[in-house]
Amino acid sequence: MERHEMLAQLRALKLHGMVAAFDEVIDEGIKRSRTPFDVLGRLLQAESSERHARSIRYQMSAARFPVYRDLDSFEFKESPVNEQQIRSLYAGGFTEEKRNIVFVGGPGTGKTHLGLAIATHAVKNRKRVRFFSVVDLVNQLEQEKVACHQGRLAAPTAGRYCSTCSRSSTRRRA
């Protein structure tokens, strides 16, 4: 099989990481007399890395972060925030317990910065994240209530209709 045929097959199989690394891995394999297993292993690593990077890009977009923030740029000395507690949250243990984080405080205390930094770190560790400001969250919950779709925002298995929502109706007395 010729090079262009192999690349066409890789593209047809949607192995974009292998396509991107193909020439470099094959050339290195020839120069260093690598075994076919080594060459294939390197191509598989390239594919795995590409898929992980693509997943992170997608999850960062799906999380709807307004801006990028990281923990290294946060000034703990200028904030009343408990640094040890924030670093504990940053480690991500709360996700294993299936808990959410809500930051409460006055303007300029770093709520958004810390939330974005922790959420970004979680995405990099293969967690699914969705960022909300309080205003956005309340508006979406209100829209769900009006549409009688309460719980869809919170439940990833949406598809059930609301049974607790009462709609206004006109009743006739008999």
C-alpha cells in the first residue's frame, strides 16, 4: 500500500492524530530502525494525544467560560479567600463526591476568577463542566419554570416532562 493510500485510509477512519504524525513517525522509524510495533505504538500515542486535545477544546467550549483564568494568576494575599480550601477544591475531590461549587461574596473578591480556574482545571482532568453566573443561572431556571421543564438544566437525562408544574387553567363549576 502506498503512502497516499494509507493516509486516505487513516482519514476515512477519522484517525486525524495519526495522519498528522504519520510522516514524522515513519521517517523516525526508518532512521532509527524501529520495529513495526514501535512505529504503530507511536502512531497510536499521537492519535490518543490528538483526541485528548480535541476533547479538551470541545469541553472548554461547552463549558461556556466567559474568559480563561488559572489559579496561578490569582492574588491570594489581596483576597480574604482561604487559599488552602481553594487549593483543595482545585484538586477536584468534590467531583468524585458529585458536588457543585457555589462562590458567594461581594464584588471584586475573586468568585468568578476562582470558579473559572477550578472549572478549567477540571476540564483538563477530563471532567464535564458548565459555568454559570448567578444572573444566567436564575434566568435559565425561570425559563424552565415558565416552560414547565423544571429540572432539565440540572438533569443530564432530560426528556421527562414536568409533572409538578401547575399551569393556569379555567375551571367551570358544576
